[in-house]
Amino acid sequence: MTPLVVLAVLTAAVTHAGWNAIAHGIRDQLTAFTLVGLGGAACGAALVPFVPAPDAAAWPFLGASALLHVLYMALLMRSFSLGDFGQMYPIARGTAPLAVTVLAAVFAGELPDGWQLTGVAVASAGLVGVALWGVRGRGGRGGRPVNGAAVAAAVGTGLAIASYTVVDGLGVRRSGSSLGFTAWLMLLEGAPVPLYALAVRRRALVAAVRPFAVRGLLGGVLSALAYGLVLWAQTRAELAPVAALRESSIIVGAALGSLLFKEHFGVPRVAAAALMVVGIGLMLHAG
């Protein structure tokens, strides 16, 4: 991984944690993800006329990825509605590189070495710690005890992330244009949640989204930027190291949970999150 690729993925990590915090901060999660979807779709629509269309070989991957992204959004909404940001975000993001390592080996022929396998074991131990220790709030939204359904949704979110990461990595390499692939993906994945919200809420949707429009649409733009950088990086480096480095966003997410939502992380969960990052760093060493 070149310094430019590392910088792009680190920027994506910070940006990703930011848009997730924006979405979590809007209590009505359907409203939040409607606006995020609209913002991302608008970015895609604005780019489509000016970038090369993906090659034909990439379109099956685009279709599969759009479906996986919808599943990811549904699971992320569920986890955010049930659990604290400081717990759900690390679980979802920490699960992903572990699963990507396996999927990349099976579908992309990118076999892990000893460093990656050690990293998987260390990160898994940290992930268990983050999942088991609850978050206690200090004011604001307040903390909630460990919720099995929330943890399951967060783990499901991580598996969905891993699935679309591998699908997108294979697709963008066949597309002939990372920008073209990104634009069409943002357009295809951004539309379903707003369309669903419109069908369910009808006229009430306008009143629901109006107070959060600027914030939510900004989240969509940040989402498009974050994933566009990751897709570009996947054309320059192997999938597992990119996925691992991207999950440095776990630390950013933990900090945002504390600063924005007054969630007290606690010493045991700080240690568990640090263990996850060490494991992810070991996986990155293979790159």
C-alpha cells in the first residue's frame, strides 16, 4: 500500500465515522437514512454524466452490491435504534475486516499470511470485549445495557459490509473506471430507502425530514466521499488490508460517541477497542 492509498483510506475512515455519527444523532432512523440516501444518490446523479460508464463485466457486481448495501442500511438502522453508537459502531466495523479476510481468500484468491491470521485472532478477542461490555451514558441520550438483538444487528451489519466490500472490490477492478463505478453505485444504493420512506410515510415524510435536511444530506455526501475513496483504494491494493486500515474509524467512532452522545466508554471497553485496532494493524502488516 503506497502512502497515497493509506492517506485515502484513513480519510475515508474519518469521513465514514462522521456520517455514521450524523445518522445516529437523528432519533428517527428512517428519516436519517432517507436523507443520507438522498445525499448519496444526488452525488451519484451529479457524477454520472461526466464519468465513463462501467464496463459490462462490472454491472452484475453493481447490482449485487446495491442489494447488499440496502441490507446493510437496514441492519445499521436497526442496530442504531437499539444500541449506543459507541458500542454498535465498533462491533459493526470490527466484524467487517475479519470477514473480508475470509471472503477475499475464497473469492479473490488473496490468501492471508501469518500476520493476517494473528491479526484476525487478536481483533476477534477485542471484538468480543466491545460486544460484552455495555456503554453507560452521562446525560444526553443516555446509555443502554447490552442488548442481544442490537449486538446481533451490529454483527449482521459487519457481515453485510464484508460482503459488499468483496463484491465491490471485484467489480471496481472490472469496471475500467473507479469513478464511474462509484457514481452508479451511489445512485443505485441511495434510492431504495428514500423510496421506501415515501411509500410508508407519504406526505408526513416532508415534515419529518425538514428539520434535519442539511445535516442528513451532508451525511449522504460524506458517505459518498468515504466509499469513493475506498473503491479507488481497492483498485490499488488487496482487499483485506484496505478493509483493515479503514476500520481505524473504530477509534474515531468511539471518540464521537463520547463527545457527541455523552457515552462513557469505560476502561475495559477502551482496552477492548485498542485490542481490535492492534489486531487490525497486524492484518494491515500483510499489505
